[in-house]
Amino acid sequence: MVARAGIVVTGTEVLTGRVTDRNGPWLAEQLRVGGVDVGTVLVVGDRPEDLRAALGFLGSLGMDLVITTGGLGPTADDLTAEVVGDVQGRPSAVDPELERQIGAIVERLMTRRGWRADPEATAAGTRKQAMVPAGATVLPPVGTAPGLVVPPVDGRDGPVVVVLPGPPPELQGMWPAALADPAVRAALAGRSELRQETVRLWGTLESQLAATLRDHDAELTGLEITTCLRDGELEIVTRYGPDGQPAYDRLVGVLREEHGEQLFSTGPTVDDLVAGALAERGLTVATGESCTSGLLVARLTERAGSSAWVLGGIASYANSAKEALVGVPAGMLAEHGAVSTQVAAALAEGARARFGADVGVGITGVAGPGGGSPSKPVGTVHLCAVGPEGRQARSVVLPGSRSAVRQRSVTLAMQMLRQLLLGGPPA
């Protein structure tokens, strides 16, 4: 039987989108790797009644474990510890030893940063952070806020609740201690392995895949299959227990049989494949970008060690930059315009020559929302990738906002690099 968990992310700043939630996805993946099925991730603001409702809802689903993030600071809106204690039937009180520990941490932090604060206000904030529900286990602070493991009071059904701080470095630093807590280990005892595998297709509609899965539904019992179409890549994520392995092997076989021309990976991302091909073959790459303004080279250098194969990129937005920095001929720009197949090829060749790279990529287009014309509407993008063994060129009209056009252009460029270096489904 797979243990189940729910996650509650607290904070009005997250609820309103001012801060992107990094904790929910991170915790969900850590739990999945540990064989725990995450059923629900909820985001609530800094209102006690909403947090109580979220905890009650997850409890009604029969979760073995609930994790909260945020709401452990010294301010009035930080109420997670108190609310969790109330829901679990455990009233909170100040832990004197914890109060001393937090006070020492705050004093060191203020001294190091040269801050000054009202002593009474600081002491009040420290006392607030030292409030601990009766019978809860304190997880030592990584920053200033401690974490908590709060089981339900004896005789009451419900999940164990782990209370973690909101800042991701503090939460992640506290995670091993949370997993090692006896109450958490008991809640997750007897869990079975939860496997997760990914197959990636390029150039396949979700409706086509859905028809394939319907035709073979009886052969795929025991698999939880989810699909996501993102910037042209169709990602198929499957979760299953050990006894589902034969069904998963059959799924991969079906996908190879019916979508083999579009299947480019049974695990690694396109970024993994491109980086691996460049590293294994000892090749280098450089970019000449107009409408994407360096987004492609930023993606290529996202991983550590990429300096071994990424030499650099030029964000040649203005025509003058295309001429002076990448060597695009002025006559070409005058005859064909900056948004053209000819200029995309010249950007690729120019970047390759300027950096002395083995592979060059050029991108030029109309990202919008203005600047389009009947012959070159908004979303028109020309791309070219040139390497020792040939070239790939594409001209497309991409839908969406300015940001979406730029992002989709970068994804298409990555697929062109993958096809240039490794073959497989054409980009």
C-alpha cells in the first residue's frame, strides 16, 4: 500500500502570485522519490480559517502525512504553528529553551548585519516563534524559525502534520530531520515503492496519443498515466507500483510501435540530450539571437559544467549589432529584412565563426505584440542550426504572447540541436 501525503503552502504572497511557489513541487518530488503519493497541494493565504479548512479537508481524505510550509515568522500573520496545534488538539505554549536558542540566533544575525531593533519587539517576536504545541517535536532551526512535527492528540484520528518554514533553503535544510522523526517514520511505515517514468514525444497531438491509449487501455491496468503538451513536446509521465512493471513495459512498446517516429526520449529531457551529445562528442556551441535576446544561451548554460561546451552567445537585437557583432551583411538585411531565413542562417554561421564553435544557432523573429506585417505576422520566427555534419532550418508562426513566442522559439531551437546532433524526430 502506498502512503499518501498532502501539502499546504501558506502565504498571501504565494496565493496572489507575487512569490512563485517553489516548496510544493520540491516536497512533492522528494516524497515521490521516497515512495509517498502526494494527493493534493493546496495554497492558502495568511488567514487562520483558511488554513484550518485546508487541514480539515486533507484529513478527510485519509492522508497519512500533511506538510505545511510558511507562517513561522515573528509577525502577526505567522500563525501556522498555533493553528496546527489547535487542529491537532494540542494547545501551544512557550518553550523556554527554544526561546533562548532563537534569541541567540537572532542576536548573531543582527550583529553580523549591523541591524538595530527595539529590544521589546525583538523579544516578542522570539517568544512567538518559540510557541510549541504540547507533545510536538521541535525540528532545530536552519534560519530563525524552528520546524515542528505535530501528531494528533492521543485517541484522535488524523494525519501527522509536519510544519516547515517558508524560505526554500531553510525548508530543504530541515527536510532530513523531518523524515528522521519517529512520528513521521511511523506514519509512512510499510509504504511500497512508487515508480515514475517519463516518455517524450515531439510533433504529436494529445488527441492522437489519447486514441492510442484508449485502444490499449485493457493492457495498461495499474498505471497512472498523465500527459502534458508543452511548447510542442508531449510529455507522458507514468506512475506505478512494482507489480505494474509489465504493464509499463507494454506501454513503452505501444508508444514505440505507434509513435516511434516522434519518440525522442524515454527519460532524459531535450536539455539533457543536447548537453550529453555536445559533451560526449567534444563539440562546442554558440548562438546569435535576435528576438530571443540570449534566452537560448541562458538555457544552454543552466547546468553546471556547461562552459565545457557552450562558448557564448550574442544578443544582436538591432540591425547594427547583427552587422557589427555577428557579421550579417548589410545588403542581406536590406534585401530580405532582419526577420528572414537568410538572416537566421547568417546569425548561425556568424556566431559559429566569431566564437570558433563547432555548432552555431541563429534565431530571428517578430515576438510581438506589435511589429508584424501581412507577410511577416506576429509570431513569425526563423531558426537555423549549423554543425560539422549539416544544418537544420525552420520557419514557423508561433501563437501566444511575446513571452510565449520567445520561449517556444528557444524550445524549438533545442529540438533542432537535438536532431542535428543525435537524429530522431525532426524538429
